[in-house]
Amino acid sequence: MEMIETRLHSIEDALYWVPSWAISLVLFAIAICLARVLHTIAFRIVKQVVKDWDLFWRSLVSRTEGPTRMAAVTLAMVLVAPLAPLTTGQTALVQEILSICLIATLAWFAHTALHIWVTVYLRRFKLDADDNLMARKHVTQTRIMRRVANMLIYTIAFAACLMTFEGVRQYGVSLLASAGVAGIVLGLALQPVLKNLFAGIQLAITQPIRIDDALLVEGEWGNVEEITSTYVVIRIWDWRRLVLPLSYFIEQPFQNWTRESAALIGTVMIYLDYSVPVDVLRREVEAIAKASTLWDGRVVAVQVTHFRENVMEVRILVSATSSGRTFDLRCEVREKVIAFLQKNHPGAMPRLRAHIAPAADMPQMMPVPNWKERDGPRTPREPALARDGVA
């Protein structure tokens, strides 16, 4: 015993000359190493346990390796901090840093878990299907709510980090005394942000637009590509992008071509001569629609909708399962109808008519009186007014 006590005293004497910060660093380094080793062992065990579980749990475990490692290291440093030879100020600083790290770890874990749940939930819906109404509804609602939830996670984490500092807490308490004025000023300053935030929540609930909806906005046709917490990106048919604020779709009118269903009826307007056989044209359009792979088999019609001076207006209706297929089907019907008329009924194209009456039916024109025959030749000495009896 005396020998052990002598060695302990010698160790204490040797450590007396070592700076306290060096001892603290060594203790923290040992704690970090042990935490990483224990985390690696525990993580492998947990992965083996959940390998036969649901996809969500397997993904949650595999994707949260970073947050759980950071949590293990933070907890180890929290346990070692009281043993480190630190001053009171250094201890308080280390505790605040560790508290912030722990809050950040929890926020990281919550963000990762939310992302995994949304990804797994949306795997059951396919946006590339012909009738993707249900998929667009769930994808839009889920993505908007995920962005709102992420914003809440970041806000709560940031507020919790600020509340770890004593000065910020005192400032927050003093700010509550003037909460009325501060609320009015803050509301006026953040009016655009809050406006878009509430518009995003309203879009998620009412869903006037969804992801991949076909819209006609500001005279441009395109599909909804992305809905963020502040704006909407529309992919126009020629690959341009139209960016609009969320509040636009709450306050301004627009056309949604896929609100209830992706199927649409396409219209082809053609102007033909009165001599065109409408029944023959109707049978040809029906044959064109049936032979096309774009037609959904629901609507095909040919109607004379209007008469004009030289032509009649013929409307052709065809339907398809989506707006893109409807546009392509309309173009196909136009091309094949024109080819059919040019080949079989060239006289059906619009033309101008002129009717020339025969000479026998034309009215006789009155002869123009000749003053020379009526009054005879005039001489320079005899003015016309004098001969007519006018003095």
C-alpha cells in the first residue's frame, strides 16, 4: 500500500506541472474515441436487428449514423466535462457549446427522420402514370407540409440555441413587455414572408395546383415543376422556367388543365368550302382517331359550328389521357384531315366566288346628253348664258 500511495503521489507531482487545458484536451479526446468505438459497435448491432423490419426503420437507422454519432460524442463530453480541470468560466463555456451541439443534433435527427418518412411515403405514388391525379395530390401536399415542418424545426432549434445564452433570455423577457408594438412592427416588416407562408399552407390544404399540373398562366402553358415555401416554378413547354410567388395562385386567376383529371378534349377548328361532304369528313375523322395510339377512345366528333360569307366553320373534337397527348393528337388530326381533303376533295378548300351576269341581264345605261347637239356650236361672241335667256 505504501508503494502504491508513493506512486500516486509521484503521478500527482508529475501532473502538477502539466497545464490544465492539456489535461482537459486529453480527457475530451479519450471520451471522443470511446464514444466513437461504442457507437460503431452499437450501430452495427442495431442494423442487424432492424434488417428485417419495415423500409422506414431500415432507412432511418442507415441514414442517421451521423446524428447518432454526434449525439454519442456530445453525451460523452458532457459526462467528462465535470472531471476536467477547468475554471468556472471555461466550464460554463463548454456547457453552452455542448448544449448547442445537443440541440443541433436533435434538429438534424428530426430533419433526417422527416425526409426519410416523406421519401418512403411518396414511393407508392407514380407521377409518370397516365392518370396521376392522386399522385400529384399527395406529392404536392406532402412536399409543402415537409417544407413547413422543416422551417419549424429550424426555427425551434435556433430559438433553443439562443435561449442557452443568459443575455438573450433577458432580452427576450424585456421584449415581451413591448410585445404589442414589436408584433405590429414585425408583422409589417415580414408581411411578404408571412403572406407566402400562409399561402403555402393554404395551397397544401386546398390544392388549387399540384406538382406536374398543366397550367395556363400569364399566357404561358407549362407544368408545375417545383413548389417551395415562397415561390412556384413552372416548366414551360419550350423548357423555359416561369417563377411566380405562392400568393399569385391565391389572388390571381389561372387555368388548371389537370385539376380533376389529366384527360382533356382537344379542339381542331377548320374552315372549308360549302361543297365539302360533312358525313364523309366525319367518317374519316373517326377512322383517324381509331387508328391513332394517342386517342383514349372516349370522345370524337365533327360538327359544323358556324357559317361565314365564304366558308363554314367545322369543329373536330378528340380526347386523350393527358394534355401533352391531346396536343399531339390535335396536330395529327390536322395533318391527316388536310391530306385527306387535298387528295379526295380538293374543291373543299376555302375559295372566293364571283358571279358575272350576262349582257342581256345588265341594265341599260342612260345616254349622257351632249350640249353640242342640243344647243349647236357656240361662238366666242355669244356667251352661253345670253343664249339661254339669262341677261
